Amino acid sequence: MPEQPLLTIIGYLLVAAATVISLALPFERWPFSRQSAIAGADLVAAILLALSMYNDVRAIAALAAFPAVWLATIGGRRGAAAALVGVYVAILAPPLLTRVPLTPANWASVLLFAIVMPVFVVVARMLVETNRNFQALLSDARERESVSGKQIERLGAVLRSYAETADIGVVVLDENKRALITNRRSRAFAELAELNPSTGVCAHMYAADRVTPVPAAEQALQRAIRGEAVEGELLWIGPPGNQVALISTALRLKATDGSSLGTMIVAQDITDQLRRGREREDALATLSHELRAPLNAIIGYADLLLSEPLPMQSRAHVDVIARNADRLLALSNRFLDGLHSSARLEMMDIPLRSVVDEVVDPCALPELASRTVTVEVETDAAVRSDRAALVAILGNLVSNAVKYSHEGDEVRVVASEDQEGVWFTVANTGSHIDRRDLERIFDRFYRTSAARESAVPGTGIGLAVSRTLAAALGGSLTADEVAEGASFTLRLPVGVAETQRPPEAMEASA
């Protein structure tokens, strides 16, 4: 039986009161001062019971453990310190304040609990801090996830709004081939082509000739779904009599780690551009045809004058007129032949020096007199080619070099040969061609931004016709990327070129 019944009763009453208050009232919402008061009362009760039941050390430790841990979890470092003081008082007060001797077993228990209980309190405090930090990180992660979700939703809304206002058809498929984004134009294209939503196949989709139906497996949407690349493909959609020309491109969407995010398909209506291109070709064809009659008259009268006895200087002037009229007539004929894919070539051995001298003759191109002309031609080198076509190509390159340079600039013409064939380079130090213009400079009717801004006259067909002629000769015409000015290189193979222009050469220039 306890020797201090009053302390025992007070201790039990404090334990009961603290227990009832903690169960009946929402103590977790209380401030630290009130919560610590309940835990402190419970710890005082443990101390009073310890003084009355000093011979039962295990029971005392058990009674002190709960309020000590409570104080340590709610009070931070102050609560942990108060808990340790209370635990030590509850364990050490009975043997120190009472005169009843303790057995060795009790002393062992006192020392054991004096070591274990502080560790228990510290570990409890660390667990609470760890849980609190984890909850804070979890809350921050949830907040960030919420913000990211809102940003993604906002970005999606912006993309959908932009797609709806764009004048191109846009379709975005996820990695499971489900449509994430479609816009007004893509839906109109799908309706015109009679797209089957369940199969993804268009009933009215035709090749570039507007007649040949595109097989279901070869349609742009089906190829994009299979992950195949579709880049700048021309096709026609819609029933005959109501067709629209589209340029379609499919791009694979990938994350930063390379994983697939889906596919984006873009289609642009180019019906008006094709129509205007045909109109320009028809107009130029008409113009070229109408030029034949006056050019033939000029050539005829020039020949009559040359058949008469003329002073040396007058004969040279008439000869320039006749030669340039012949060149213009040949170029006009070749342009018309190009439109109808029927140009014929007359192959002969041509010394490089003779053709270069003809295209850099100041009498034929007076503007050359105000330029610094540099000519480098390999001695005795020759090429088997069509002279009129070769003069037309090099003459156009030299004319452009003069046109897009300024007085005093250098115009450089180089002609040489190697194991693969002969090559000509025409360069100038005038206007520079940007890299973005190099990709399209051989397109019909295309003019660089510098040419448009400087208002240099031109139609944008000279380089297209020149490349077509180069292909007919079995060679190639390329624009070189240089730091200053512009440079073009014509390469012709060794041997005899075809006497009939290949149709694909014309198609390549279309």
C-alpha cells in the first residue's frame, strides 16, 4: 500500500481530470499554453504518484512517459526540455526524497529509465519534426501540382484559341492517337474530304494531278498515325468541281527525354497560290510567244545589214544587236519549251573561254563597264553541251551579278574542270543572299527580301529557268552560302549530254 495516501489521491485526480479534459474538449485547437498545461498537470500527477509509490519504478516511468512525449511534440525545444525535467523528477525524486532504501533491482530500474526516457523523448521529438517536414513538403508539392495544372490548363486554352484563329488546319493527336486539338479549318477540310471519324480515311483525297485517288493507307492522316514523316506533301481534297489544294505536314511531338507525346498535323490551303502561279505562267507564255515576231524581225533586218558593206564600228554594233536578239529569242523559246516539257538540245564541243568571253562582253551588257570584272578560265578546257543553253545560264548569272551589285563592286567568273566534269562559278560582292532565301531562290517567281526592298526589277523566273536548263544538260546549278555577296556554281558532267530534255527536269522546275 502507498505510504502517502494524500499524494496518491491527488495524483489520481489530476490524471483523471487531464484525461477527461483531453477527451471531452478539442484540445488540439488550443494554443500551446493550454495544451502544455494539461500535459504539465499529467506530469505533476506522475511525480506525486512517484512520491507515494516509489517502490514501483516501472509504473512511475509508464505514467511519466505519456505527458513527457506530449510536451515534447507540442512544445518544440521548450516542451522537450520541460518533459526531460519532469521525467527526471518523477524517476529520481522518490529515491532522493524518501528514506526508504531501494533494492538493487529498483536502483537498476531507476538508472535504466533515467537513460532510456530522455532518448525516448528525443526520438519522439525527431519523429514529430520529420512528420511535420514531410507534411510541409507534401503540401508544397500539392500546391505546385495545382499551380502546374492551372498553367497547363491555361496553356491549353491559349493553344486552342490560337489554333481556332489560325488560317491553317491543325490536328494534334496524343500518343494513343486520340485527337486533343482540332481547329475550325481542319474541321472544314475534314468535312470537304468526307473524313470517316471511325476509320480516319477520307473519301475525296487526290494526288497532285487532281484525278488519282490517294489509297487509304497512303493518306497523310494514316501515315501520321503510323509515325511516318509527312513533309510538304501536295494533295487535293473534295469532290471533282469543288476541290481544294493542300500542303500537309506531320510532325512527331517529343518530350525532352525523347519519349513520344503524340503527333501534330498541319494543312495549308494553297489553292489561290497555285491559281495565281498558273495565271502568271500563262501570261509569261503569252508574252514570250508575242515576242517571237518582233525578235525575228530584228534578227532578219540585222542579218540584212550585216550582209551589206558597213564601217567596222557600225558592223560591231549591228553584230551585238543580232547576237543579243538571238539570245533573247532562244531564251524565250526555251521558256515556252519549258512550260510544255519539249526542249531539244544541240550538243557540240564548246571551249570554256569562248562562252565566258561572250557572257562578259560589255557590248552585250553595258553595265559591266562600271564593275570590276575578274575572269579565270582554265586554258584549253572545253565542254560538250548545248551552246545556247549554256550561254543562257551563264548570261543570266552574270546579269544578276551586275543587277544586284553596285558601281565598283567585283563580278568574278571562274571556269575550270576536274575529274567529275567542268564547273563555272559566278560571284559578286554586292547584295548578300540570306540563308533563308537560299532554300527558295530557285522557285519560280520567288524574289529575295533584299530584292523586294531595293526595288530591283525582275520577275523571279531567271534562276528557275537556268536550273531547269542545267538539269537538261545533265548538270546542276546551286547557290553557294558565302559571307559576302552572292555566288552560284554550274556543274556539267564529262561526256555527251542527252539530246532530248528529260521531262523530270521540267517537273523539277515547276
